[in-house]
Amino acid sequence: MRVGLISDIHGNRLALDAVVAELEKEGLDEIVCLGDVAVGPQPEEALAGIRELGCRVVMGNWDACFLEGMPEAADEVGQKLVDTGEWWANFLSDEDREFMRSFQPTIELDLDGSAGLFFHGSPHSYDDWIFSTTPDEALRAMLDGHSEPVLVGGHTHLQLVRRFEKSIIVNPGSVGLPFVEWWPRPVRIAPWAEYGILSSRDGKLEVELRRTTFDVEAFLSLSRSSGMPHADWWADCWERPGDSQLSVPR
């Protein structure tokens, strides 16, 4: 069983297409999307790309906001995200929203005899954050009632493989908005697209975390010309290829 893992596309169809082009070469049995598809400069295009894949999709926190209304902002950055989220949400059609309502809280898969559980933040909430540094006690509360051998989530925009008790926790990172580092430091977005592949066969489990390139400059040009609020701030958050000490494998 080989499963492609994509998450947090965030309205970036260019990055999604780059990832899908690589996944199509892998002979996968299934692709699972871990949510937060539309919120970004290409909301309709990103949703169309996921529809074309025909994969199962988990409900993300921003997916829910697009359907139920934006959250209250806690700080200046949060307000900018809410402003842009409201603007992007206006482009969704009734068909788009109906598709998003089909997203599931969690997805279960049989990985050749091992149970796999897929979610956005945690099995109980798409707002939960699971990091490599999350204390075991906090993580135990987030996973309460779940001890599947493989637990797969997104939401943090940071790739992760972590052992917890008898489970392996995997986060494939973000297709369309991968972070260089997390708050409270200034937001920095990496100039690549992230995804993963989970393989299970004959009792052997393999996890691959991958990065690939896409045309970042074209995406930022599109963003600046779209009319979206805070477009220059958004573009300035992105590192350019060659800026970061972290390189993209070729």
C-alpha cells in the first residue's frame, strides 16, 4: 500500500500541480489530502485541482472558516490573514462550497493490516498543533482514545516524523505554504512545495518526506496582481530560491 500525502495547499495551484506531477509517477494506491485547500491566491483553481485528483479530503481549519465565517484575529498578522481570507472566500462558487462540505473530520485507511488515521490538527480538532516539541502530556490529550500505529496530520506547515508510544506521527508539511520557522518570529515561507509518501508492505513501514520546486516568482506575481489585500506583505514573507540555507533536492 502506497499513499501520497498532501496538505495545506492554501490556494497555490502552481505548487499543487508540481507535486501532483511527481506523485503521478509513483504508482500510488491512494492520495489523501489533509485539508486547508482553498485559502490562498488561487482558491477556485486549488479546489478544482483536488476535485480532479478525486482523492479523499480532511476538513482543515481554514476550510471550515470559508464555510462558517472567519475567526477573530488575535494580532496584526492574524488580522491580515483574516482580511485576505475573507477576500479569497468571495471567489468561491456554490459548487465549490458544496464540495468543501464533503471534507471529512478524519479518514481511516487499512495500511496492509495496520490502521492509519488521517486528520488536520489532531483526531479531535483541526485547530490542534502537533510539533516535534509538543510535550508528551499535551500530545496524549490531543490523541485521547487513538493509538493507531500510523497517525498522519497537517496544519503546522512543518514536516515531521515523531514516535509517540506505539504510534508513528507523520506530517508531510505544506504543498502551498511551507514555513521556514514558526511563530513568534516573523513569518517566513519556504520557496518549495512539500509532500510525503507512506508505504506499508509485509509489516514494513516507510515514510518519505519530500520537497520539490515550482515557479515561486510566477505565483507571487499572480498574487500581487490579483487585487488581494496586503499583497505586498504576503509576497515579502516568501524567501526566494537560493535565499535559504535549506536546499531543495534535485
